[in-house]
Amino acid sequence: MDKVFKALADDTRRRLLDLLREQNGRTLGELCAHIDMARQSVTQHLAALEAANLVATVRRGREKLHYLNPVPLHEIQERWIGRFERPRLRVLSDVKRRAEEAMTDKPTFVYVTYIASTPEKVWEALTDADLTAVYWGHSNVSDWRTGSRWEHVRLDGSGIADVVGTVVESERPTRLVTTWTEPENEGREDMYSRVTFDLRPHGDIVRLTVTHEDLRTERDVADVSLGWPAVLSNLKSLLETGRPLPQEPWSVPAR
């Protein structure tokens, strides 16, 4: 929390967070256009926000995109505000979220977690059919080459895939980009979303950033907002302890 409060204490850094709240996924140049200071100074402020886990970055070709990561702010809200003002603030938050989503065609969800492991092991956990079966409840099946098809297959022996898509980018063990859709919508580009896994090593840990883009509906946003934290928590537990969480995290009631 110390880094979070220190980051939030600066007016420029709060302004940067506001800019990302208004439009997520901005480049450094786009952010600098709204801040009256040198590019190097803006970079330093963004580094402080990233160190506090308030901002996540994703590489897209030569560009570096910045995303607001709401997890630390949510933790503050849960610790100091939620228990006293939860009902009223939940209504206000819902109104705010609906208004913001109405301003964008397809919302984006970004989640960042840190895992005591190596990029190679995290990559294997994301792509190996047997490992994904242990912590995800499905097997991710593909050869993971750029242009290849992939499937998210049930474990009941039916061979049914609940999600299918294409491998857009595959840079083992640092970056994997895939498209996602239901099997009945395969071939309809307007029905696809896009998921990017970025793996960044730092000493003995890995920073894993999951970016889910082109979400079509409010229900999709709600589903991935619950689904990704559950799946990635199970993945983290498996890699750090050798076993997934004792109960399936996605089965925990939302309220």
C-alpha cells in the first residue's frame, strides 16, 4: 500500500490515471499530449505508477500501451470504505461503469499478477494441455504456432470445445496473443475477442499481464472480471505450491 499511496499523492500521477480511465491503452506520446511537462518526466511518473501496480503496460509492435490496473484501488476500497458504504457505493459504481462503457464500442479488461516462477514455466502452464486441465477446468489444445487454431476443451471426455480461436502471435516465453469466440461463431470476425499474455521476468518472479480486448457485451465484461482473477489465482497457486487452490475459485459466490 505504501507505493500506492505515494503514487496517488502526486497530482500529475492522478491526472495520468484519469487519462487512462477516460481512454485505456494509451501510448506515452498520447499521454504526453495532455501533460505540460517533458517526456522524460512523464515517463518517470508512469514508472512510479507501474511500480505501485496502478498501471500495466503491454507491448504492441513498437508501441508500449498503458492500462489502468484497478486492483490496488479496489483493495483500498474494500479495506477502508466497503464495509461502511458498500450498498450505496455499489450503486454509484454501477452507474459509473455503465456510463463509461457506453462511451466505448468494445471494453478492455486488464489483469496483472506476480508469480514466483520463470517465464518458461508460466508459458508452459498457459499452453500445456495437461497443466491447463489441472488449474483451469479445461485443456488448452494447440501447437501454439502463429496462425494455428486453438481450442479450450472440456475434461469430460466429450471433446467439446467451449472456446476456439487462432494464435495471432507466439513469442515463447514472453508473449502470446490469441483470438477467442464460441465454436458456433467461428469465422465471424465481429464475434471474436482477443487475449494477450505478456510475461516479464524480474529476478525470481514473473509479472504476467493478461489483456482481454474487444469484449462485446456488459455480460462479457462481468464474466471475465470474475473469471480471469479466479483462473490466474489457481495458476499462481499451482506454480508456487505444486497444487491448485483447494476449492475451485470460480465457484466462490460473487457476493
